[in-house]
Amino acid sequence: MTAPVRQAHMPEGTACFLDADRHDRALVVRWETSETGSDIVILSLWRANECLGTFRLARDEVASLLTTLSAGLAATTR
């Protein structure tokens, strides 16, 4: 299992997960307040020092994402 990596230049509350197969890629997860004032989670995919793209997940959708990840983890645990 890939553990989060904490890099010195990353803001507090940010986690970096290294790709299991491609070690030059990482998923960065951080909380932010959007321009409208609502809390969102920013998921960004990085290759080396280049951001390849971002996805903004609304706060009220985070629980559903966690449920999906937990169900997948439970289904694959032997």
C-alpha cells in the first residue's frame, strides 16, 4: 500500500501519494476554500514537478468518495 509522503514545500494539511507503478507520478490531496467560500478538496495529479491536472470535489461529496474507497478496500482484502 502506498503511504502518504510529506514534502517540505507542501502546505500543512496536504498529502502526497506516490503512484504504485510509476514512481515519477503522485496524487496530491489538499483542502481549500473556493472562490464562493465553500470548502472543497483539490485532487491533483503530478508527474515529477509538473501538475497534469486538478479535480475539485465538493465537501458534501467527500463522504461518498470515502465510502467508495472503503468498499473497494474491503472487497479486495483477503
